[in-house]
Amino acid sequence: MAKIDLKYGRSSIPLEYDAGRFNVLGSTVEENPLSDAEIGNRLERSIDSPNLEDIIEPGQTVLIVVPDATRQTASGQIVNLIVRRLIANGTPAHDIRIIFATGIHRKATDAEKAAILTPFIAQRIKTLDHDPRDLAGLVRVGETSVGIPVELNRAVLEHDHVITVGGVTFHYFAGFTGGRKLICPGLASSRTISETHKLAFDCERKTRRAGVDTGLLDDNAVNKAFMEAVAKAEPSFAISTIVNDDGEAVDTYCGNWISSHRAACDAYSAQHTINLAEKRPVVVVSCGGYPYDINMIQAHKALDTATRACTDGGTICFLAECEDGLGRDDFLKWFEAEHSQRLAEMLCQKYQVNGQTAWSLLTKAERFDVRIVTQLDEAICKRMRLRKIELSELSLANGSGYIVSHGAKFHII
């Protein structure tokens, strides 16, 4: 019997399997992290943009935008380097601020801020929190081509320059994370977030809109709306990272906020797309551990990956610790719907961002026998139509299938 350790929260679960009946998908290659000097070299080879030192003049204010605790981006190392370069170039520390692009997620805790930025930076550079419902903290900067109001955190407009620092992975309806998502939805109002996300759903067909899917940017209505929103307040400079399993940067793409992010997406897709010849009746999937399984809303992305490898009616064993619960207090209410079709009707009557995630999860629970290893209460799992199992029940004694070791990182086609 072969053995694999599957990440679960901040630990791992050992799993024995018959290599003759099960194939492992999404095994990552051990990659050495970039040194500070190597990242510095990439900063000096900007894509379609002058270098930082040529953009930002002494006396100008700078806002650095970073993700929240649900992402791995190596932002601590990157921000340290940016701050040092800015200060060396004549920008005093008090003219630099950092804001967390939380969107509608909860605010980052002090401990999370230190982990995201390193304690050194968190103690020395002023940090800001985003509140998508704080009308006094938001500014309307225009609207998209389909009439969606673009309301952004006023800090974006109040600083001379904005620098985004984000990691690139797949996203199940925005195509990819990072880049423009740091600003919209990351620093947008609840209204802007809701209306841009609503474009992912086709209320006539009661299903995902055509062109909106994992790994797609062109002709993706959600990505187009994000791009139009960010164009109202363009970042001066952007850094997109690709990280290894430990969250360390193994590649970075720096420069123009559009082309540098696209280059990172193209590179990531080439490295993390799996072409599968056939689906199989059993799939075991790990999100890849913390923070990919920090809550159900985040963990769902790995389940989405697993469904692409499993035959309809098959069994999916889903490892998602969810130490932070569901991710939103109002997430569970959507599962009061008797089936996904009814949930879709509710969603179209009164759209909410997390309702769409709930719909996506429920459609998967209806198509597959989803068994979950998690910290979530059994009653909560049952309401989501998931069957909670214990570690001792995680067995591959029967059937044939796949083991997806890092479900949040890969796309299966």
C-alpha cells in the first residue's frame, strides 16, 4: 500500500491507498523560495511599467494593498522589500500605509496582521481596515458599462500611489485571484461587491452564467466588471506572486496592474492545470490545509475541483477543517431551501454574494455523495447535505479513483 499525507488545517492526515486503483492528482513540486535579492531583481524588471523608484517621488503618499488571512501570498516578504525600497528612495515611513483587502470578509485580527505582514512591519507601518458598509469611508468613482456603481475605500483616492500585493491561484468564477481583486472586491462597498458578483449567475437559466468559470478571464462578465471598476482608480504598481506549499514566493510578476497580473495567471495556469482522460467514482480531496480550509466558503473551492474528477453519483471524501466555521454567519440560512433549484430562485429574488457559494455547494451535494472530515458540527454538515465522517472512516478499501492533494490550487479539465 502507498501512503500520502493530506494537509488538514495546520496538520495533516495520513492516508493509505492502492496505487494500482488510485492516482494522485495535483502533487506539487518542491520549489525553493525566492531570496530577497531575486525578488529585487524582478522588481527592477517591471512589466510594461517604470520601476517603483521612477514612479514614486519623495513626499508622495503610498497605500499598499494586501489580502486578508484567507490567502497565501508571501506578502510579508514582499511588503518588507517594498517598504525598504520606498524609504531608501525618500518616502518616509509615516507616508506609507497598508490596507487589508477584506471585501465582505471579517477584519483581520492583530495576530493575523502580524502573520500577513511580519511583526516588524505591523508595528512600524500604519495599517487600515476596510469596512464595505461604512458609507463615510467609501467614495463613488463612477460606474461600469452595465451601470454598476463603483464605490471604493476612500484611502485608494486619498493616497498619491496605490501598490497591490496579491497571490495568484484559480477562482471558481472570477477566473483567478489576485490583481484587480485586491481593489474590487477587496476594497469595494457591499453594493459594488454584490452587483459585480451577481454577474456570475444567470437568473433566466438559474445556473452559472456562460463564460464565467475557473481559469477564464476573457469574456468573463465578472472579471470584466472587476477590471472596469479598478480602472476608475488604477494602481500605480502591482505585484503578483506564485507561492509554494509553505506560502513562500517562488515567482513574482511586477509592474503594470493589468499585464503583470495576466502574465502571472498564464504562468500559474500552465503549472496547475490537470488534463484528465476520464472521471472516476471515488475522489478524495484536501484543500491543501490552512488557510485554504479556514472556513467553508474558502474550502468549497477545493470541492469544486474534486467534482471535475468524479463521475456523477460518485463519492467525494472532502478534507476541510474549517477552524473559522462557515465564513459568514448568514451562510447556513440558504440551506433552508429544499433543493438547489429553489435556492437559485431565492438567490435571484434577493441576491447575496454568499448565497451563490451556497447554491454552488448544494448543487454538488445533490450530484455527489460528499463525505466531509471537518471540525464543523454534524448538524451543520447535515443541513448543507454533507455527511460528516471521522478520520477512522476515511478508507479507500473499495472502488477506484483519484486523490487530489491540493484541491484549492489546481484546475481539472
